[in-house]
Amino acid sequence: MITIEQLQEIKEKNQDIVNFRKEHGERGNGKYRSHVLVCAGTGCTSSGSQKIADKLEEEIKAAGLEEEVCVIRTGCHGLCALGPVMIIYPEAAFYSNMELEHVPEIVSEHLVKGNVVTKYLYQETVTEDGIISMNQTNFYKPQNRVALRNCGVINPECINEYIGTGGYQALAKVLTTMSREDVVKCITDSGLRGRGGGGFPTGKKWQFAMGGEPGVQKYVCCNADEGDPGAFMDRSVLEGDPHVVFEAMAIAGYVIGANQGYIYVRAEYPIAVDRLNIALAQAREYGVLGDNIFGTGFSFDIDLRLGAGAFVCGEETALMTSIEGNRGEPRPRPPFPAVKGLFGQPTILNNVETWANIPQIILKGADWFAGMGTEKSRGTKVFALGGKINNVGLVEIPMGTTLREVVENIGGGIPNGKKFKAAQTGGPSGGCISLENYDVPIDYDNLVSIGSMMGSGGLIVMDEDDCMVDIAKFFLEFTVDESCGKCTPCRIGTKRLLELLNKITDGKAEMEDLDRMVELCNLIKENSLCALGQTAPNPVLSTYKYFKDEYIAHVKDKKCPAGKCKNLVSYHIDAEKCIGCGLCKKNCPGDAITGEKKQPHEIDTAKCLKCGVCMTKCKKDAIYKA
Amino acid sequence: MIKVTIDGITVEVEQGSTILEAAKVAGVEIPTLCYLKDVTPEASCRMCMVEIEGMPKLVTACSFPAADGNVVHTRTERVVKARRGVLELLMSNHKTDCFSCPQNGMCKLQDLCFEYGVKDVPFEGVEKAIDDSNKFFTYDPNLCILCHRCVNTCQKRTCRGSIDTTQRGFKSVISPAFGMDWADSNCESCGNCVQACPTGALTMKKQKTYRHWDVEKVLTTCPHCATGCQYYVYVKDNRVVDVEAADGPSNRGLLCVKGRSASFDFAQCDERITTPLIKDRETGEFREAGWDEALDLVASKFTELKKTYGGQALAGFACSRSTNEDIYMLQKMTRVAFESNNTDNCARV
Ligand SMILES: Cc1cc2nc3c(=O)[nH]c(=O)nc-3n(C[C@H](O)[C@H](O)[C@H](O)COP(=O)(O)O)c2cc1C
Ligand code: SF4
Ligand code: SF4
Ligand code: SF4
Ligand code: FES
């Protein structure tokens, strides 16, 4: 067990190392003159970053630099689409789309001679006046990294680096200088709301669990089940900064009087699970988890529980049922977990990102946090940008940023000069935001009032080629698959709703079906047991609200305006434009195209599979959908 | 105690009571499908929806704790609409073959659909395989509304834990672990799950031999062992055709496999032995005898044994399947006629 004095010593020893890793960072007493930070998050790992790190180490050794240059495998930097990525300090040179073959050159030029190899840098960081750090790019500049502050900066497998960034200071402060009430007040005043979807005020949640007889067994849980399609902010925190979650959970344990925590993490996050296990062992070794932390008499330990891949297990009561060893199904509330949660005992559950904010709030104060964001949604939020957007990745921005800013500036706009149509937030529980709300500040309440929700922070951008009925169908297919099946409205209702949508996209629906659809949506929304069912109709209702004409086009005109719904489009060749090259015919998998060389070709709509290959192949733009 | 008003009737109930329990006190009936008394509420069927003044959402009466001063409405237009919607959904995935369903007339789903005027919902589901492997009962997923009464009964009342939902969402079915056949599982065939089923999804095979309106229900004690479970025997044309567990002090509405499926068929079996048999020493064969002859023989043998070896050489053990009166008489005979205190009953072990 380390004492608070020892914690300070470790901090002092390591702070120079981590402080070096920023623009104009000071080397101080740090041993290495150069730090190479290779992203070892899931995205970059799958594009081969670990091999690149190995190769770097090998080449650095060969060049005799191992005492001068260190290679650090970090968590995610956010720009996953550019992976593998790597940053070299002190230059803050941001290399992207790394390939194994680039490594020797980077080592010999950059690390040996000190010349940044600009051709391998992320091009936005290369300007006429030299290179800029990635923090100056459009993608990073508007960001404000609180929850992600250590992701991509520290070695997540080294507790010393975490301590070097001020890690476990908040726990020390709480245990030695603050009462339980002080802590809750600080969290409440900060205005922090749960980042897992519901946006429930965190301070209030803790307060509910504080009461009761002394000595009652209580639990603190972390929801790391992250199931929203496309969302990966929690994974990034776990992979890049696992200790922050432990520290925050221990603080909560002190507040509510719990000595045991559980992290429920999806088994499909093997890297996160590994890093959590490594971090757990180190935290226990240092005694920042375990008995009598810092000699204060407070004890708290954490265990991992692996989820088996059901979206519904992210729902709080299902998660607890699953930890208890039963089939992960939600249970009715009340009783709420703060009263009767895990194993029937008072429990609090928070999301990974929520936890990641806590230590900073304790150290920097409630006012600092409340100074960011909007009136009712304080702080920052991490979003996973995806869909039709240039910069696919993870961004942490202050609450209240507009969708326009996110899409056009941070996201770098929409590829191929296409027009923005809508953005989906909140995953399968959320809804679509259309152009008319492009400038609404994004926060919890605004999103709800326009028919969507924050959810865990997935943000999928759609352009003019996307059919909104098809999008609604996509999300509903997910919910139908993921409904646990416990309650009637969700189990059967979502399936029937999907059938209705299929009828619409097949061109077989009548106008009355649209009324039936809305009625069914409301039935599911109002009568389902858990929020999965209660929110499942949101994608349908919100697209229907903002794109009603598209639904009507499918039903009345039997047309899909975006040309997405296969059964409502047919492919044709414009005889005027066709030069009879035969490329389309050659590539058609359905043998549906006929025509003599140099003569206009024709598509047999009966044979056509509507795959669209011909259209992509034609060099003369002669093929069109109708 | 708290005060709750339900459909205009104010009642006092204990703190922690659910709306459903309060309604019961008020004499107001709220329809339920998944609710299982004394077991943590499942709240999955969503039939028991009610409206509480001042609350934006409908709540499930079976799980929602009543609060002092609650004013509850159980029959508003909104409530009825929700219930009908739920029933329509259930029926959209329920094969309506009521004429040939053994549960016809005893089916809670049928009753509720009748009450709420739900009809003409076409069966759009995919037919799922029936599990007919158990010797005593059948599971037809096409009739199952996934209320989990069977599961909760097996897990929390009989404590066997043989069945649960498998698959998920629309594909859910009830089955033993990993979808194995019922017959291959650790199921004891007690049939308590079957009795808990409100529909025709789980039915005793015996149910095919009668219609429930043909039978007379007679409350009695199970003759199989000394536990003394209470049940109703179903009598049709003077024959016992089935039993149903009653809420007796020792069995609380449960039975074991023997009580439910092995305690009455022999009574009306053609092979049943109805006269005493005496073995012929010469041939080794049994022959029919009269009661007097048989009893005289037994009495003479016992008297002989007692004379030769003394009363202590004899003992009398009663079968636990006997009635108390018979057991009393046996020990009396042992003590008075045998002059032995060696007497017991196998139910003691
Ligand atoms: C179907 C469903 C899935 C959910 N999945 C997650 C999840 O993956 N991660 C998460 O943190 N919260 C998830 N939630 C929200 C949790 O139930 C819970 O509100 C949250 O973890 C509480 O933490 P917070 O207050 O810090 O947000 C989900 C909710 C529902 C209804
Ligand atoms: S709403 Fe859906 S996921 Fe939630 S309990 Fe009901 S069936 Fe399960
Ligand atoms: S028959 Fe008895 S043991 Fe078998 S599943 Fe039903 S309740 Fe469980
Ligand atoms: S078998 Fe019967 S009791 Fe079991 S879930 Fe289905 S309908 Fe309910
Ligand atoms: S009886 Fe209440 S939800 Fe089923």
C-alpha cells in the first residue's frame, strides 16, 4: 500500500514524462528526448499499429537510440479512419495511415536526423509555414478533452504515467479532506449528467444511494457494455485510460458507503478487457484499490464481469441481473437500483464516460466543469462521428455545439460534395435531426425536444442519397434483433412495426398503414417495460415527423425519392448517352443487359437484381435509376 | 398503513403493497397474465396497466408500489386502449385454433380477448416446433405468450430451475437449457409449470381426454405420500381424469410428479387386483381367494409366530399412502394383538 506521500513522489517522478507529450511540452527531467506515441486502440490495432510499434522498437534499437527514444502504445486518438496513427514529440508530428515500410525512413530521418518526414504526416498538419500540431486542425481545435484527456497521451498499461497526470489525486483529496456530503455537493453543483444515455444528474443518483442503515452492503457499478452501433467512446476510455474509471468508482464507493465495485464490460472488447486487468493488478499492487486505501481506513475493490453481447444488458437492471448470473433481462422499476439494485442491495451505476469526468471535477472544482456547456447540460460530450462524413472518429466537444459545427467544421463536411440531409443521434433509441435543426445547440434537452436523444453519443450523418424510411428500418432491425423478448409491446410490437416498414419500402403499403404505424409506435413507446422498447420507435417517429413526404412517396407514388429501396427503383439506360461499350453488360451479375457493340444497350427489368453495378461501371453516366 | 383510492373506492393497505394488491382489497379486478402471486413481479405482459392521477405514464399494477394518497383508475379509455393493444399484439402471434385446444374454456387469454373485444387478428407468425418429448405434457410455442409464469414457477416455486427463455426477442421460446428436449433435461415432470400456464402452450397430455366443462372437481388429499398435498380430482363419468393442485397448507398449490401423474390411474385400471390372492405351495401360482379365507390365513400365521417367538418378534409398519385412520388401526393391532411396540410408518424417513 502506498501512502499519500509516496503518491506525490510518484507523481513528481512521472509528470515530466507525460507533460512532454504536448505541443511545446517541456522535457524537464524526462529520460527520453523523443516520445513516439503509437495508437494501440482497437481501430489502429486492427489496421496493424502493433506491428508498426514492434518495427519501430526494432529500428530504434538498431539505430542505437533506445536510451533516447521511447515507443509508447497509447489509447485512441480519435481519428480512427486515418489509422494507424502515431505522434512524435517534441515536434508533435502527426503521422497517419502508417505503413510498415515507412518505419525505417521515419526512424532514420526523423528520429536520427531530426527531419520530420512530412510526406507521411496527416496532410492537414502540413502547411506552407511548416507543420502544425494536430490540435490546430479543424478536427481537434474545437474539441475540449476532459473525459478523453489521457487517451492517446499515456501508456494505459503503466499506472505511473496515470499518476504523473495527476491520477489518484482526486481520490486522495476526497479521502483525506472531504466529507461524503462535500463530494456529492461538488458533483451535483458541477451539473454532471449521466453520459450513458438518460442524462440523469449524477450527484442526485449518488445521493439517493447514500442513505440507509450503516453497514448495509452497497455496490458501485460501471456500465461498459457500450452497445449502440457505431459508438466507441467508452471503449476508448477503457483502452486509453483505465485507471480513471477505478479512481472515480472508488470515490463513489466512499460517498455511498460501498466497498465493492463491478465493471460490466463487453467481451467483444478484448483489448479493453486486457488493459483493465493489467490496470487492476497494478492498482491493487499500489493499494489504490483494496483494503485501507492510503491508510485512511477506507476499502474498495473492483471486479470485472464480461457481458455476452446483448445490447439490452446495457440497460441498468438487465446489467445487474446479468452480473447476478441470470439471463440479462430488465426488471421493473421501482424499486430503483439506489434502493434495491445488484443482489438486491443499494447500487449506483454510471457510464464509463460519466466516471471519466469525476476526478477532474473533484480536482478542478464544480465551477470549472459547470463553466462548460449549456445551462442544463454542463461539460463536454464525446461523440462517435460516422456515416457520410469526411472525418470519421471520436470527438469531445462542449455541450451546446451545433450540428452544423460538428458536421461542417469538425467532421470536415460530407464526402463527394453531397448535401447534408439528416443526422441520427442516440443510435437505435434516438432520432434524426434534419436540416431545420442544424443550428440547434446539441444538449440533452434540446435533442429530446426535437424528437431525438443524446444516447451514448453516436452521431451518424446522412446525405441526399440516404432514404429516411430505409434508415428507420435499419435501426428497427437492430432493435428487433436485440429486444430481449421479455415484454409484449417490444417483443411483438417492434417486429410488427418492422413488417409495416418493409411493406412501405416494398411499395405494398396503403395510406392507412401509416396511421397504423404511428399508433403502433405509440403503443410500444408507452407500454414497454424498459427504455429499449420505450425508445425503439424513435427512429421511425422522428423520420416520419421530418420526412413525411418521403414516407408518402413510398406509399402513394410507390417511389423511393433517394433511390435506395430496391423494390421501388428500376435501372434504365439512356439510349442517347449510351455508346455501346458493353462495360455494363460485362459486369452485370444477373445477365440482365443486352445490346450489340456500339449500339445502345438495354436493361431487362425483370432480370435486373438492382445491385447497381452497371451504374458504377458506366463511364458515360448513361444509366439512371427511376 | 396508507390510503389508496381505486376506481373511487378508498382502502387502507400496508405500506409497500402494490396497486394490484390494493385493488384486491378494494374489490376491483385488474386483468393480469404474467403475475404470479408471492413471486417478484415479472411485469412483462403489460396487461395490468393502470393510470395514477398525476403520473404521466401508465404503470403496471402488479409491480408498482402504491403510495399514500394515490388515486388510481383502472378502466379509463387510455388504459383500455393499451390493454387492447397488448392483446392484439399477443394474438397476432398466437395460433387461434381454440376448438382443438385442450385449454379451451380455461384459457385466460381467451377470456381477456373476449372481454376486450379483440378478434380477427390474423396469425402472421412463423410456426415453431412443438416439444412433445415429455411423457406427461406438451409445449406448443405457437400458443405461448411468454408470460414466464412457467419459468418463474419452476425457478422460484418448485425450485428446480429446469426451464427458461431461450433465444431472444421475437424468436424467444421456453425450453430447458440450450434448447434441449424437455425429456432430456433435469425436469422432474412435476407439471407445476403446466398448471401455471394461462394458455394452451403447456398442457397435460391428459387434458385431451376431457373438456373442462364436463368434469366435476372434488377437493381431496393426494394419496401418494404422507405430505398430504391438497388437490382437486377431476371426475368425468365417475372416473378420475386429471388433478389440479389446490392451495393446501402443505403444498401451497404445488404437486410432485407422482401426485399429479401417478396417483389415480391405477384406481380405474383394468389390471388392478381386486380380490386377495393366496400362493399355492405346490404350484407356486397365485389363486383368487375370499377375504375371510385370506384374513384367517394371515391371522393364523401371525398367531403361530407370536406363540413360537413371542410378540417382540413381530412388527407392524404402515405404508405412508394409507390414511391416518388405517395407520392408527395398524399400530393398535401391533400393540394389542401382537403385544409389540415395534411399529412405525415409512413417512417418517
Ligand atoms: C437498451 C439500453 C441499452 C443501454 N446501453 C448502455 C450502454 O451500453 N452503456 C451505458 O453506459 N448505458 C447504457 N444504457 C443506459 C443505462 O441503462 C444507464 O442509464 C446508464 O448506464 C446510467 O449511467 P449514467 O447515469 O452515468 O449515464 C442503456 C439503456 C438501455 C435502455
Ligand atoms: S422493452 Fe424490449 S428489451 Fe426491454 S424488457 Fe421489453 S422486450 Fe425486453
Ligand atoms: S415439470 Fe416441474 S420441474 Fe419440469 S419444468 Fe415444469 S415445473 Fe420445472
Ligand atoms: S408456456 Fe405458458 S406459462 Fe410458460 S411462458 Fe408460455 S404461456 Fe406463459
Ligand atoms: S400482470 Fe402486470 S405486467 Fe403482467
